Amino acid sequence: MTNYSKLPAILVLEDGTVYHGKAAGKIGTTTGEICFNTGTTGYQEIFTDPSYYGQIMVTTNAHIGNYGIDEEDTESEKIQIAGLVCKNYNINYSRQMADRSIQTYFEEENLVGISDIDTRSLVRHIRNKGAMNAIISSETLDVEELKTQLANVPSMEGLELSSVVSTKEPYFYGEESAPTRIAVLDLGIKKNILRNFDARQVYAKVFPAKTTFKEMEEWNPDGYFISNGPGDPAAIDYAIETIKEIVAADKPMFGICLGHQMLALAHGIRTEKMHNGHRGINHPVKNIIANRCEITSQNHGFSVVAEDLEKSDKVEVTHINLNDNSIEGIRLKGKKAFSVQYHPESSPGPHDSRYLFDDFIAMVKA
């Protein structure tokens, strides 16, 4: 295992800001859009969430790695973040269920990171300046050379990434004898979403991102689920068309995060890049239909345009974010289709919103 504590590393932001720290994980160089997550726990779920593909993650919690790595906590088959920035990088861990250290995990997964950064300063800088690309290196400390490399990294805006992280072949999840069959369009799905369906006696067939409605319909599902995922929703033309066909066929449908944005786009409602997104496990959301609030887990850098929703005669708002009044949930008028921007599967996070899975199953059976 690398004696990382003696090796320097450098973080350079797109606007020229430079931070010096220590190497964490694999020695190397990595690039991506820098973002931050305010969760106090659940770092392994964050690392393996496909929605973070292509992004460098800054963790605002001071200690990362202190409870080690447990294979049961992964949300996909591998680490999805492009790099890690943290304050205290802890190789020693205390959890009995853990099977290895974060350093061993990162070296196995070829993940480059940097520690001993003033993450408070960094996060405040990102909050003020907004989303931007960054580069981490523990093999090259020449700032000008790193700036040259960084200049070639594309913006997240306009990137289609779902087909990169999606399953390549269909697969099943749950018990075949379950009374409800749901077709899942995998745009970057998290495992805990499938676990929540399985817990509600759902047999799911998970399809690759570019699967057509006709191909999914051949399995004769009772309803459709559109998953979370990475990248710019407006760049995923193929999924927008698939959703239009599902709705036109009057099939029950539920979307989470990217799936929520895709449902909006399929009905003429635009999406836009946020200043720095919502990423954490304590975001307050109001269910304006039920007139109640819930604390939610969130991870998104794009949102639907509220002004478009106000003009729509097909879509209505069901949930709003109480921090900034952004749109957190919608449903189609006269159709069995709804979606939320946040993550009711709550991995990590509170369980306030898991009722949405029950609502979807009830809608399918109605």
C-alpha cells in the first residue's frame, strides 16, 4: 500500500485557483467537474453512485475513510467518481463489518485523490463561483502543465453519459414469482432503488439505456421506472423519445432524479444547469399535494425550469425545495406518471420519502 502521507498532491480549478495537499489513493492525475456533498455519512454509497460519473467529489465532512469499506454498501459495481478531495483521509478504520481500508479500495479501483485540503475554503469558493472543472495530480506538480491539461476537459453541460454507465445487457432483480413486474430503464441506476422494489414484491427487468419502448413492452411489464444517472439530461434524446412512447401508451411510470428531468423534457419543459447543484442528505422538500415536509437525499446538478412548468397544461408540480423553491416533483395530468428530483431510496439518507415507491406500486395495481 502506498505511503501516501509523504507524497504531495495539487488541485487546480478551472478559474486558476490552486490548492496544495497530500496524495490519497492511487498516484496519478484525474479530471472532472468539481462538486461537493454535505452528507456526514455514506461516503462509499456516494463514491459508487453512477450519477457522479465524471465528477470530482469534495466531501464537506471532515473525516473520510474512518469506518472503512464494506462491499455491501456499494451502489454499483465500481467507484464512479472521477476523484476525491477531502480534509482528513483516514486509513485506519473502526467498523467491524468493514473488510478493507479506503486506501486499499482506492488503489484497487484506480481512484486518484487529494487530502489535507481546506475544504471549507474550497466549498465556499465553489458556492460563490459555481460549477467548474478541476484537475488533481500527485504525479505532476507543475501548475501550468496541469492548467493546459484542464483546458481540454469538456464541460458537463451537453455531455451524454447514461449510455456509458448503463448496463450493457438486460438483467433481472427480485423474485420471478412476485405479483408485480416493472421494466427499469437504466440510465445509471443505484442498487438501493432495486432493493426497494424487491422489498415491495416487485420483479424487475433492468434494460440498457438505449432500449426502445417496443423492446421493453415485449416483456409485458405492469409499469415502467426511469432511473437516475449522470450528465446533461437534454443530451439524452433517445430516452426522451422512449418516455414519450410510454406515456402515449398510457402506461404507469415513475422517475427519479435524471428520470424526473427526462419526464419534464418529454413534455416540453426545459432543464438548466444549476449554479452548484444539490448534493447532500438533509434537503427539506415540501409535498404540496399532501401538505407535509420531508428531509431528502439529493444529488443533481441540473433542474427543470420552473417558468416552463407554470405555462404547461400537461404537467403539475407536486414537490418544491424549501431552500431555493426549485422543482422537486411533478406529475402528468390525466396520466399515471410522476417523478421526483431527489432520491427516495435514501442510500445514504433519511427514509422520509420511501412512500413514493408504495405510491407507484399502488398506482400500477389500480
